[in-house]
Amino acid sequence: MAAAQKAIDSGIGIDWYGGEELDLFVVAEFEKIKNETSKYDVWTNNCKEKAGDLLTGARKSKRENKFK
């Protein structure tokens, strides 16, 4: 925990993906993928990958929505 906090405090390995302005896009993206039934895999289809996919989709939707 101490090492993780030190890394967070130093900014190493941290990706910041917006704030409250991204919330609606995250909710919308979750609605699209919530019923997905792909098999869990510790290396390529794990919770970290799914969270990353969710945020990537939300950021993409937000960018596309800006230009409409």
C-alpha cells in the first residue's frame, strides 16, 4: 500500500481520465456493454481491462459528442 501510494503521489503510472463531466458518458457506455458475456481471462479479459475499455469508450463518446 505504501509503495502504491508513493507511486500515485509521484505521478508514476497514473492516467487521469476526467472527472464528473465524464460520468454521463461512462453510464451510457456501461449500458452498452453490461450484458456482455465474454469469458473472464486473468490476462486479457479481466476487471482492469474491462474498466479500461469502459473509460476508453466513454472518452471516445465524449469527444464525438463535442463535435455534434
